[in-house]
Amino acid sequence: MAKPIPRLLPAEIARVIATAWDDHPPFNAVLVQHGLTEGQLVQLL
């Protein structure tokens, strides 16, 4: 089971989603950059 998503401000959520949907950074870079686990990112999206 994935850990709960940390409390993020709406602007932070928008940045995470924009980064995740961008084709340029690798998926792991998105996770590291925003301090999320794979499960948390999937839940957020």
C-alpha cells in the first residue's frame, strides 16, 4: 500500500503534475525532485 500523499499547496500540486506530464524529465527525476514515492505520485495524478 502506498504512503499517503504529503500535504501540498495547490501551487505545489500543479508543479508536480506539470513536471510529471512533461516528457523530458525521467520519471525517477520527478520523484526525487518533489520528494514523493512512486505510489504517492500515482495517487496525486
